[in-house]
Amino acid sequence: QVQLVESGGGLVQAGGSLRLSCVASGRTFGLYPVGWFRQAPGKEREFVAAISWNGGSKYYADSVKGRFTIARDNAKNTAYLQMTDLKPEDTAVYYCAADPKGSYSNTEYNYWGQGTQVTVSS
């Protein structure tokens, strides 16, 4: 069993940066791929980025390529999402997830955090 807790969200002006963290409990975190997703009001949850269990492979949604960077530190049971050049359309609740059931980019993960709010003002 893995429990995930996100932090690092907040209010930032357009063009600014934030780093989200996802801290996991449980000794098996390092075995699982991790994904970041976001959900804006009235919209479906969407894929943002994913990273393989050892960090060797990373995947990004087209909308965030070149601006966001996903990383992980298995020794600290933590995954990160570094977000730069933020835009108002990045405003959403951001969730981390672990242990996908299939493709990294779909929402079928076994473990989810509670989310952290990111608000980008124009």
C-alpha cells in the first residue's frame, strides 16, 4: 500500500515557477512509475507528465513540454514536478499518482494523492 501527499501548490503570476512535491509512504514507491495529472474546474482530469520507476524515462503532455520537468528521488520516496513559465491555463488541482494499470498517460493508477491547488494569475 502506498499513500501519496502532494505539496508546493499556490498562487503565482504568469511567467512564474513552482515546484510540486509528492511524498510517498511505503517501501514499494521506488518500484512504481509515477504520474502527475491536473484537473481544472469543469474539465476532466488530464495527463501532465510521468516518470518510470528508475527515472530513466520521462513523458510529457504537449501542453507542458519545455516548461515542466518531472523527477524523482527514490531514496526520499519523493517525486517532483518543476513548473516554469506558468500560464493562466495551467491553473488546476494537481495530483500525483503511482502504479499505473496500463499506459502512463491514462488515469487508471492504483494510488492517488489528494491534490494541491495551483493558481496562475494573468
